[in-house]
Amino acid sequence: MLLKAPLLLGLIVLVPHVCSSNFVDIDRRTNYFTLCVEFAVFHFNQVYPDEYAYKLLWVRRSQRKEFTLIYLMELELGQTICTKQDEDLENCPLQDGPEEKKVDCTFIVDARPWFSQFSLLNSTCVQK
């Protein structure tokens, strides 16, 4: 009985810490984070009702939920002159002048990179 008390006390102290839902800042060049950014931009291009593709301009915020591989990112995307079917979007120039469009998005992505699985948990985008 006495052995159970320290174990229970340890669980009471440990569980809130492990189950924390805090997001912490991370380096935006972290491998898994960059994969999640690519996934989020790819998903955005699939569902956004525009014939032209968008590409990453800026990472405004890069965070990871403690003790998980759930990433929160705030991205600025710019509309390119390429359609979504074009293959080399990274080298595609941006729209210029009055046709220029930019979008600010917040994505939350759950990564399972060892299975090559990524899930979009939440996304919100606002045109600038």
C-alpha cells in the first residue's frame, strides 16, 4: 500500500506536464517542420479556388506542441503566374502589379513522418 502512494503522487505530478497543450517556438529549418510547411502549402493549393498556384513567401511563426509532432505555423503565401498543374512551382514567378495576391494562413499539422503521413488539423486563411 505504501508503494502505491509515491506512484500515484508521481502520476499526479507527471500527467499534467506530459498532457500540456503548450506550443513552443522552434527553428523554422527543423526537418519535420519544413515537411509540414510543404504539406500545408500543397494542401492549400489543392483546395483554394484559384486557377493559379501559391507559394511560400514567409514563415511568420513556427511552433511545435510540447511532447508531440503537431506543428503550428503562420505562413504568407503569394500567387504565382503558374497554374496548379505546373510542376516547378518553386521557380515560378509571382504575380505582379494589380494582379498580385497574397494570403496569410495559420495551419496546424500533425506529422507522422516515419509513415510519410501528415494531417491538417486546422487551417485559416485571409487574403491580404
